[in-house]
Amino acid sequence: MYPPLPKGELTLPDGRLLSYAEYGRPRGFPVFFFHGTPGSRLMGKFAHNAAADRDMRIIAADRPGFGRSQFQSRREITDWPADVIAMANALDLDRFAVVGVSGGGPYVAACASLIHPRLTAAAIVSGVSPHRRGVLRGMSMPGRATAFTARRLPWLLSAQLRFASWAVQRWPERALRSGARRLPAADREVLERDAVENELVEDMQEAFRGGHRGVAYESRLFARPWGFKLEEVTFPIRLWQGDADTIVPPVMARYQAKVMPHATATFIPGAGHFWFVDHLGDVLDGILGR
């Protein structure tokens, strides 16, 4: 186990505060890690030891409205690459890689579209895709309900997430275990480990630190046009996807691999959404070209 690296805050050009944490090696090869939805910079902990073993530096930031980062009204998915560039410049990083898990996936694609000259590699793990016809096949009923309310009933989604935010702060373990009961066996096995449960509880609570607004807003972003076309993303992206995932179903990875000209996908038999907990080392090896 390697000691944790320091955390930081950055004031962006528009005055917003962005919070981040670092993992791995302080002078290692830089990789920006984009957390899921809900999630926070603390999700980067799962990459800490693997990154340190590979002499890599993980920079994991809270997106606007998550954790300690200030909410950004009227933001779009395409606004995030500018925040990444601001972080990279502040940390004196010229080139870097990007990795996104689940709800962090769309932001990897946005970076590959808009700031690819600064990128060395890009990877998406169980990443959300645009909501096209058929891409929700295989998704759990709660996930489908969230996608539907995000598109059609945003007021209801906001109310549901307001309650979820309250429940996560009051009964975090119960909230996590309740959701885990509906997941495939591979995910339940991961989530039943005390150490993993503790890390995910801390991450969930941090995601809702400022309330539900950031999570609700981002869920709506995924359900509407992203501001760029995946078909025009020519930077190579490596996709990793468990074929038993019911949170982000495999059809989403297949769609992205089909429409992005230079995307390649690896499907892991029997793996669920939380495959990444044990296998971010594989993802980082891909970043290094191994």
C-alpha cells in the first residue's frame, strides 16, 4: 500500500473552484481520471496502487456540482475539456492521458474530440453512451427509469435524487446494499467486501456533499445531445466493458465502438459494472501501450 498524495483546489478562469485529489506517483506519467455519476475525486483511490506500481500519476477531479467543486449552471459536456486544460496548465502538464469510468466516459469522448493534441491516450470503462434507440437494452429497471425521467420528467428525477442524497448521508451502507441486491453476481461479490464498501460509501457521500443538484443536472446532460458527434471523434479510444453489466449495458460499448472510427473494445466475460475496482491496472497498462 502506497501513501496517499496531497489533495488540491484550483480556481478556474471563470472564478469557479475545482477540487481534485492525486494518487499514484507524484512525478509519474499524468493521467486524468473522470469519476462516475454519482461519484467524486475519491473514486480515484481505486487506481492508487496500480498507478504507483506503474510510475503513473492520477489526477482525479470533482466535476462541477460534485464533491467540493462548485456547481456550474448551464454547463455542457463539452465544457469539461476546458477545465481539464486549466488543471493541466496549473500543474504544468503538457501531455497526458484521460480515463473515465461509467458517467466519466462521455467526458473522455469530449476530450478526445476537443483537446486531442494534448492527449497521449484515452480509455473508457463501462462508459455511458448517447441515448439512442436500443442502447438501454440490458439495463436494470432502475437505470431505465432514471434515463426516462432524465429525458421526460426532470422534475421527478430531481425529487428522486434529492431523497437519494438525503438517504446516502443518513444510511449510506443501507443505500449501497439496497442497490447491490439487484446487480449481477460478479458485482455483488465485489461490493460485499468491507474495504470496497467503505470506499464506495465515502465516494457516494462525497458525491452528494453539496446536495443532489450536480448529479441531477449531469443525468439530464447524458440524455440530450452531447454537443459533438461520436462519428467525428478520430482520436483512438480503448473501451473496456463487462458483458454482465446491467448499470451500463454492453450495447452502449458496442454502439460507441461502432460509431467512433478508431475505437477498440474489450469485453470481459462475466464481468459487471464494478470490474474496474480490481482491474484499473489493466486499463493503465492499455494507456501505456502494454
